[in-house]
Amino acid sequence: MDNAMRINPLDERMFGGNGVSLAPVGPRERISLRADEKTAKALGKALGVDLPFKPGSAVSKGGKTALWIGPDEWLLIGPDNGSISTTLSQTGKQVFSIADISHRNTAVTITGPNSTAVLNSGCPRDLSLAAFPVKSCSRTVFGKAEVVLWRIRKEEFHLECWRSFSDYVWKYLADAARSA
């Protein structure tokens, strides 16, 4: 983690109504990790969270979350203290790639009984519990923005997006929630 102050573009925004609540997620460390399976298993052990190998799955432990994004790619999310990047940089001679995307991304939590309907207003993916169960994640689109969507609980989602799309994504979500 560097010493640059990170200002969340969604600070002080809140929405609640029609069975949906929207809340910006505070600062988090976000690491894009690319590694082969053997290395990923060792890195997961060092981080204290097993990296998932099942497509579209997420694993959380000890305040850290690993989202399977592709066959050799994970999005790691944790406390905004540099602990993930510090741990990964001290793992020895394994070959892997990390990119700190903490300043690039921001996130919104969408909760409530109408959360799925609000998300499906802009996401073509089937978000029913049968198709997208708890602990599922996916790189997808919401409106015109590329996002990473993670279902934390039956009626709770975490949506990661680039900061440059955050105002658009927030307004789209709020508008959809008003119509839910």
C-alpha cells in the first residue's frame, strides 16, 4: 500500500427504499493475481485463504476474500492495510503476477429482497439463487460498465467497478431501485 490518500468517489452516498439498500464500500486493498494452480495454492496458504479453483466461486476467511475470475486469475480483496501485497511480495521464488488495483476500483453493496431485480435491470446474467448461488462471483456487465459481481448472501451482493464508472453505476442502481 502506498501513502497516497484514496478518496472514495461514492462517499456519503446512501440509498434505501423499495426493498433495496445501496451503500458504498469503504477503502479496501484489491489485488489482481495471475498464477498457475500450484503457485496459487502456495500463495493461498501464505495469505491464509484458500484460493478457489471452481469457476465463479468466492472464498472468504480472516477478512480477506478471493474471487475466481478466470482459469489463472483471482481478485483478492482485503483490509486497506497492504497485508495482501506485503504477504505476496515475501513468498519467495514462485512465478506469478500481481497488480495493485486498489486505486482503480471501488465497490457498492446491494442488499434487500429486491436486490436481484435491481441488478438484473442492468446485468444480463441470470442472478436467481439456482443459477448464481451464495459465494458465486462473475466478471460481467452492468449497463455499459464492466463489473465483478459477488453474491455474499441470499439478498446481499458486492459489485466492484472501475472508479471512472462508479457515478454511472451508482445512478443506474439507484434509478433501478426506485423502480423496484
